[in-house]
Amino acid sequence: MPHLFESKDSFKENFKEAVSDAYGRDFEDTYPEERYIVLGNMIRDFAGEHWRETKNAIKKTESKQLYYFSMEFLMGRLMTSNLMNLNIYDVVKDGLKDLGMDINDMENIESDAGLGNGGLGRLAACFMDSLASLDLAGHGNCIRYRYGLFKQKIENNQQIELPDCWLKNGNVWEVWKPQHAVKVKFGGYVDGYMDGYGKFHAQHHPDFVVRAVPYDEPIVGYHTTTTNTLRLWDAEVDEDSVNSGGLNEYLNQVTAITANVYPDDSTIEGKRLRLTQEYFFVCAGIDQIIRSHLRVYPSLDNLGDKVAIQLNDTHPVLVIPELMRVLLDDYFYDWDDAWNIVTKTVAYTNHTVMAEALEKWPQDMVRSLLPRLYMIIEEINRRFKYDVDHRGLCGIFNNVSILKEGQVHMANLAVVGSHSVNGVAKLHSEILVNDVFKDFVTIYPNKFNNKTNGITHRRWLLFSNPQLTKLLEETIGDEFKTNPEKLEDLMAHVEDEALQTKFMDVKLERKKILAAYVKENLGIDIDVNSIFDCQAKRLHAYKRQLLNIFHVMYLYLRMKQDPSFRIYPRTFFYSAKAAASYDLAKEIIKLINMVANVVNNDPEISKYMKVVFIPNYSVSIAEILLNAADVSEQISTAGKEASGTGNMKYMMNGAITLGTLDGANVEIVERVGYENAEIFGLHVEDINELRHENSYNAWNLYNSSYNIRMVIDSLKNCTWSNDPNEFKLINNDLMMRNDEFFVLADFEAYVYAQEKVQARYMDKSRWAKTMLINIAKSGYFSSDRTISEYAKEIWDLKPLSFEK
Ligand SMILES: *Cc1c(COP(=O)(O)O)cnc(C)c1O
């Protein structure tokens, strides 16, 4: 069947007419934003046909479906990705060109969908792309936040948070579905009564009801028919309710639910609003799953055969008691039958071992906001205790209890109520089994497994680095596009000097693109022949941006002191948002920017190095920053970074990893070999030992190391700021609170590793070979591999069949 993207001419004709019809003006008189909206809608509607076919195929073949519940989806922009996945990029690009338009201008009108904090949300987005591209029926469930995390601006060297109005030009990908609205109930009280059969029935009298209204986005696979759904729930008022606080309070309360992404992914504050958000999208998502299941099947008995639910961290863990509630109260299941269905359906992914980031809620808050769910959580815990005691394991119950010390421990609830618990890198999963969930392993020895994270090679290689993609095609053919493990074929060519030269030219071209962005947006001139050394990720003490900037400070101070000490030219790039309430992180941003001012304005030293802080780290920034890198900084304190995915994006674009043995860095080195990465620093075991024996003392390092003393003293002696107290939090964190993340402990090793990086760079051919090896070995880190493992080992999900 011919379609309007069939040819350039048909596209042009239809597009011009659609724009003109939509705005009642000649095409020539319309605005770029208007054209963008029409183009987006045309692409979405084009995907609509596959969307329908996918839904029909699922129904007809009674296929199992996955629902990925995540508080965050960091999708970035979708225009390029959708056009390429639908295989209509060139038609549209050429057609627009004929109309005097540049496709890049259209692409640049789109705002990033920044519905997330960082890695966790970006993982969810990569998973969506892989699911559809592998013909797996897997949908996303999240909140339609009106504002993204925040837009970061740097003013007087400091982070300013501005609203991120990602919807200001509308969202061309979404379809509003008010007919699928769900009522979500909060607060109030629960009445219970026994029926004639002695069965308990609960009646919830809520204080507060909101309507959850879905907006659906099609998620199109790469050259596949499969088109899944990302469902984002908006909160609207319910015409028939108001709460005890009156109309205005009710309206404000409803508006607040979907206002903002919770601006912190690593610490939890007792925020009732956050708990409200969590239940809001969980309740709505479960309701939709139940209803669509019952449209096809007579009962919920086979829910676990037809539906898999994956919990992305503990934020959606209320899925477990909510699904119990529906089965018990609405469909009158017995407890044991309901519990079997729930645990068969639900699986949980852990993302952190940081104690302060393991989610806990005050019992009183859960009881008052979600009275019926709280009763169910109590009963889950009571039965769990009975079970543990009966296995003769009563000594450990207190460690694994869901309710203790007045709090609901969400990770414990997740482990008890899921059939699978996975970590996100080998090392992380080992730490879960040996430490965080040790006692659970005794109870459920078979529940735990590893699924090393991945990234979609389509966005992070094919679309964001067309220059490298082209070179790879010329060298190894294009099979790697659909089978990324085929990148390994590049190993046969890594010694080829002609290829090495071509590759270095590609890298140079990417560096020029980044340099142009930096010049245009920040007014800084950078040397594209310098080593591009990049650290871009959320700002957090454990990620140790501080260690990185300390190295820069050390180099500067040493070059100032010793005119015979000079380095090979380097540009240090940083990009990072700090949570608005995280004062130490914000002070580190300030330090980086103040160091940048001093270094970049020093006429002598700036010949050897520049420091660039790129504001507003986001998917779109990542797309131009990471593939220009020579050095990928992955320097977290060992044991703290669950996996990292930034590390994989750099690797796939050739950068060498300068890293600690943490998260997925371990698996990166395992593949490229120690000779093709630069690994330094304390290992997890070393750090555990230092902690355990309480033998680490930051002052000893300060007193014994001239370099450390020089750097620390420079924080207070007006080298970077005229105010000696400017960096007090940093100084106190290291020197008064004994450097919790071992920055000083790893400093000398890091400086030495950086010297070795420079030495490697001097051998251009060897360097190019290392970069090519990194690319060749990166196929494993495609999220296609990750998703295939989830599908096989956790979800029991098979590719859809579209036979007529
Ligand atoms: C990949 C990515 C992350 C995760 O980076 P890490 O280095 O793994 O912490 C965060 N934010 C954005 C925008 C990303 O693209």
C-alpha cells in the first residue's frame, strides 16, 4: 500500500498541504514551529498503522506483554530516532531540502523529554528502544510531568535552576486518551466486614480522589513492525469530588502531583508528595493492565502467564500491594492465590547500594495516605515473618522485615513480593548477594540474578555519530546495525594504519562539532588537537568529580611553580546537574567553574589546558559530548556506582576508560583488556577493609603528600577565589568528616594514571588501535543484549509474530 512517505514528492505534497490546512495560510507563510508540529504529527500517525498491527498481533497470538514501571524516562528528543527507526529519514530530509528547509532546524525545535534525573531514567528509555527493535511487546508506564527536572544555568560560577518547560511547543508524539481515565483514591479510612462465608471485605472511603488520564506515545522499533506504548499519566480533577480542605486546596493538590520530577535520585526526604506520585502512576498503570487483560481473557487466573511487570528500582514497589488489593477486594481472590499471581508477575531491579538511597517511608504516612494498602503491607509482612520463622530462620527476621523502626522498607517489600531481583552489573549484583540482601539469599536462594545494563547502540552510535557509523559500514559491513555483537569484526582491522588514520579523522570531526558548540554557547576557544578528557554525569560525591578537578588544580599549580613541567595539551570537559538541595555538590560545580576561570585566563597555562563546564547536561548534550571524547572519566569510589551507562556510550565511540574497578567498568576492562583501559585506585575489598578497621585518616595523607597538601591548601589561600571560605563545605567534607568517598586516598594513583594516559596518547597508532578495540568490544553493552537476557531469563517473553 503506498503511503505518504513513499517518495520524496508524495511527502512534499502531503506535508505542504497538511501545514497549510492546519494553520489556514500558505505554506510559505507558516512558522518553523508550526511546520515542526505538523511534521511530528505526520510521523506519529504513520507509526499509528504499525501501532494498530502490533495491538492486533498481541491479541491474536495471545502474546505475553511486559510493562516497565519507572518513575523516570529520560527520552531526549525523538524526531531523528523515530525517522530513522521508521526508515523514512532520507525521504523527509530530501523533501524538506526541496522546500528550502534544513532537517536539523526541525530536529532542533524539539525539546528534550527530560522526565528523569540521570542514568536510571535513561536506562528505561534505552530499554524501550530495544524492546520494540527486538519485536518484544513491552510498554512503559510513568507520569506526564509538566516540567522536566530543571534547566541548569551557570551564573557567577553557580548553578541556577530554571523551569524545564519541555511542553512549550506541545508534544507531537503523544495521543490524549481521556476515555481511559482511572480514579485514584487517597486518604480517608477503610471499613471492613465479614460476609456469610467468613471472608473479609474492605471498603475504602477516600478523602481525596484524582483522575489519572493517559497520554500514549508510540515507541517504534528499528525497521520492525512492533510499535509499543509509553503511557504517561496526567492528573486531572474528578468532577464528583473535592477533599476536606475545600475546592482550592483540592485543585492545588491535583496540580502538584504531576508538576515535577522528584529532583533527587540518591537521597530520600520524607515527602508525602513523592509517595502520592508513586501511588498515582502505580494505581493507574495496574488498573489499565487489569482492564486490558480482561478484554481478552475470562479471568485474572492467567495474569502471570500474559503479563510481566518490571519495577525499575523501588519507586513503583506499591505495585505489589496494589495488585494484591485489586485481586482481593475487586476480584475476591483468596490471599494465597492472589499472592501467587502477584509474585509470578512482578520482578524488581535494584539500582543502588547506598544506604541513604534505599527507600523508606514512615509507617504513619503510608497508613494515612494509603490506608488499604497499608493493611495489605502489614499482612504481607505478618505472613512473611511466619514463613521465615517456620524455616527456622527467626534470628534473621529483623534484618529482612518490611516494617521496622516505624518505617516501611520498600526494598524489602520488593524482594518479598517479586520472583526475581536483579542488580545492574556483575560487581553490583555480587554486592547485593553478599552484603545488602545477604539474609534474603538464605531465604530465597534462587531469586537473585544479574542483568548488566546496556545502551541502545542506535541512538548512541548510529544516529548521534553518523561519521563513525559510515566508517564502520565501509570496514565491516552493516550487520552490526541489527546485531551489535558484530562490531567484534572490527578486531580484524585494528592494526590497519589506514583505518586508524581514517578513524582519527572521524574523531577529529566530532571534536570540531563539539568545539563549535562550546564556542557558540560559551565563547571559549578550544584546541581540537588537545586530548578531550570528559566527565559528564550527575554531580555526586561518590562519582568524585572532585578527584578530577583536584587533578586539574594540581597540574595548574605545578606548571605555575615549575616552568620546566608542561603537559600535552588537554581540554577537561565537565557537565553535571546537582540536586537543588545538595549543597556540597553545588559547591563542587562552583569550584570547577572558578578553576576554569583561572586556568582559561592564564596566558601561559591556557596553552596547555582548558577547563570547560557545559551547562544543562541532558541527552542532547550527551549526544555531542561523549562521542568527541578521547578519555572517559569513570572514577567513582569502588563499590558505589551500580553500573554506569555513560561509560558504555563513550566506549562505543572509541574513548578509553580511565576508571576505578566499579560498576560495569569491571566488565569493560574484562573485554578490552587492561592494556586498552587505564584502571587505578582502591578496590572494593580495600575500601571495605579501611572502613572495617577504621584505619583511614585523611590527615595522614595531607601531612605526608606534598601534592595533596598543595591542592587542599589552594582551596583556602585565594588561588581560585578571593574568599578563603568559598570552599568550606568541600574542605570540611574531606578534612573534618574524613573524606567518606576516599578522594584523597586515590589521588596519587589517579595522577599517575593520568600521566600514563598522556604517555599512551604520544603513540598515535597505538592510541588509535586502543580506540578501535574499545569500539569492537562494545557490542556486548548494547541494551539489545540486556533486554534479550531479561526477556529470556525473567519475563519469558518471545518476539511477536505478524503472520497474517
Ligand atoms: C547516560 C546518561 C546518564 C548516565 O550517566 P552515568 O555516567 O552512567 O552516570 C545520565 N544522564 C544522561 C543525560 C545520560 O545520557
